[in-house]
Amino acid sequence: MKKIIKKFSANMSNSDFVYLITQLDNIDNGNLCEDDDDYLCDFYNYLYKVCSKQIDSNLNNNMFLVNRGETIGNFMNFLRMVNL
């Protein structure tokens, strides 16, 4: 998971951003250990600060994230809410 998180950057393309979000979803199958959960919370804050442009452009993305049980757009709304 940490290898994927390090790939996020402010100047990445939208398609690369969506690809990495789906890769993270593939890893997060609900069985993350507590340390990974804490790391994930820190990552959410980091992601919003670094990729706010990509987050805003994917608010209406209907691609479904199987492990999260929601669309990318819903996940982007979540990221915006936890960082207000």
C-alpha cells in the first residue's frame, strides 16, 4: 500500500490518479491491520492536500470501487468532507 501511496503527486494525470485509486481499493479489502488504518487516515489528509485538483475533477466519476462499496465520486466527496 505504501508503494502506491508514494506515487500520488499534484501533477499526475487524471487517468493515473483514477488508476491508483482503484489499485488502493484492490488492496483495501476490509482486513487492514490497525497500523494500516492509521496510515490510511494520514494518507487521506495527504491525498487531499496534494491531489485536490484530481479529486475535484472526479466528483462525478461513476466507476465503482468494489472493496469500498461506492463510486469514485462518492469516495472523492468523502475525502473532501474529512478535510474540511
